Amino acid sequence: MTSPSSPEAPWPVRTVARKVAEWIGRLGEVWVEGQVAQLSRRGAGTVFLTLRDPAADLSVPVTCARDVADRPGLELAEGARVIVRARPDYYIARGSFSLRATEIRAVGLGELLARIERIRRLLTAEGLFDAARKRPLPFAPAVVGLVTGKDSAAERDVLVTARRRWPAVRFAVHHTLVQGPMAAGSVIEALQRLDRDPEVEVIVIARGGGSVEDLLPFSDEGLVRAIAACRTPVVTAVGHETDTTLVDHAADVRAATPTDAAHRVVPEIGEQSRLVQSLRARARQVLTGRLEQQERWLEGVRSRPVLAAPERMLHGRADDVAALRGRSLRTLTHRVESAERDLEHARARVAALSPAATLERGYAVVQRADGALVRDPAEVGDDERLTVRVAGGRLPVRVAREDGQS
């Protein structure tokens, strides 16, 4: 046993490499599933291939004897799904990891479908296919992103149909691989590039029909996750109407064919023109009806007497004003006459109760020098001067008592 490493006693690189090789060697033979990404038969007795995991974008080199790769019934080619029985190997001199295969089996259609179903269940459980994630497509987008094969029928169907329906539409086309082991990665790269473009309002992924094996890249887990992560709405048109791939579940809209995708992303200019004309006619009809209604109302108001002959109202009101003036004059005259009578009556009462009237009847008022009235003869002294007021004026007098009388 090698002693544990420490800062004072570090392991040489060769020791670490040997230990890694020993650990990997203890793993023994394993069964591995993957996709053949590269295949080379350059050697006389050895075949070299690269086994790729599409979901993780990870690959590992594999070597095997030619008789293993050329086993009867095994059609080994790039893009094929295979199951390999191999022993992990770590090459110490280069520090590289590889697999040495002793048996290779092709993955049949049933295995492919079962694997797609497992991925579908996994992504469904994660909520990537939920209807709540689906976004509506924009109306008449100015720029449409298109991911498709170069010079493919799917590209022509989308471009020709969309431009015929809406001539103003512009396309940002990215040509990618649509079949084979590198197709999924190529589509993901184009998809992410279009998603980063602020002018692109919707992205269409289009491919013509094919076998299950041909359409396999469009059930790639990595591609499905890339579509689910897009901020831009995505429309898929992969295969024929009966073909369904996993990207169709993750997309916002699944079109049956590339032509159908063009129908879904852009409106038809003739139909929209007819709709505009219909709405204009409807608006004109509503506006005309409203104007006619208001005209009828105005004519009805104008025909009323108050507007047709407003002076008639003045004639009737003039008589009312004359009657009110006569009534107010009579009332005012009556009030004044009544006030005059009350005033005369008050004047008569005042005159009757006035001291002057009493004096006129022969009475007199006797006052002392200080103006005090004399009411009792006993209050007046002998020879006291008094003033006697009569109706005609005042008389000065002096008190003279004779025989005890004043």
C-alpha cells in the first residue's frame, strides 16, 4: 500500500495515474448505451469509434476488434444507437480514458421507442410539457426565425407559403443538420442564437418526414430542454402529420407540416384585408346609424314650440307680467292707504292724549321755580313764586295766603 499523500510527501503523477488505472480496472465489464458519433476502420484489426450520450453532450472513445464491429447482422454506422459490453481502460502514458468493447448490439426500434418514452415521462414529471407554459404566437411577426436543413423541401414550404400569405414577413434562416448524431447539437446552437436575437419574434423548427431513426434527433433530451428554456415562442413542424417527436410536446405550437407552420405564424393578407374592409363597413354603418339617430332627435327638438316659435312664449308671459304688475300695484296701494289710516288714527290718539289738548280745555299746569309740578297746596310756601302754564302761554304768580288759605 502506498502511504497517503501529504504536503510533505506528495504523490508523483505516475502514482496518481496508476491508482486511477487500478480503480477503473476494478470496475470490470459494463453495458453502455449510446450513439455512434464517429467510426473509423483504419487499422487492420482494430475499429475505433466514439460513443456519445446526446442528453449530456458527453462522448468516450471505444476500441474493438474488427470481428466485433463486423459481426453478421450488425450494421454499424455513424448515428446508430448501440449497446456495448466493454471494459473501462485508462491509458497511463496519455492519461486518457476509453472503453474496450467485446460485444456490440444494435438498438432496435422497440428499444428506441422505449428510451424516448422514458425521456418523455421524465420531462413530463418536470413540467416541461405543461399547457400553462405555452405562449401565444405574435400576430404578423416582422421577423421569423427558421431552423431547417439547407435547400430542404421544408425550408421551401415555409418560405414560399409564408411570403405568399404575408409578403412583408422577413426570415432569419439558420441551416443545420437535421439527421445524424450531430443534428441535435446543431439545432440547439441555431435555436439559442435565434433566441438571443431581439428582432426575432417567433422561431420555427422545420424538417420533412422520415423514419423513427431519422427523426431521433428531435426527441433528444437536450434539444427538448433548449426549446423549453427559450424566451421566444417556438413552433415545431417535424415530419409528417402522423409523426410526433418530443420537441412537439415542448414547443408552444405544434404544426402538422412545414406548410402548416407557415399558416400558423403569419396571417393571410387577403383574409386580413377582407376583415379590415368588413370592419370598416361595419364602423361606417354604425356611425351612419348614430348620425341618423341624432339628426332625427335634433329635428324632433327643433319642431317643439319652444324652438319653432320662441316669441309665443313671450306673448303669454307679457300678459302674466301685466297681471302681476296690476296685482302688485293694487296690493301696494292698499298697503299705503291702510298705513295712512293707521297713521291718522295714531295722530288722533296722540292729539287726544296730548297735555296741550288738556290745556285747551281750560286746565293749567303750576310749576315751581325749579320746574317741579305743584300737586298739593301744602307744598308751596308764602310769597313763593310760581309759573302757571295755560293754553295761551305762561304766567308768573306769587303765592299770597289770606285767612289761612293760599
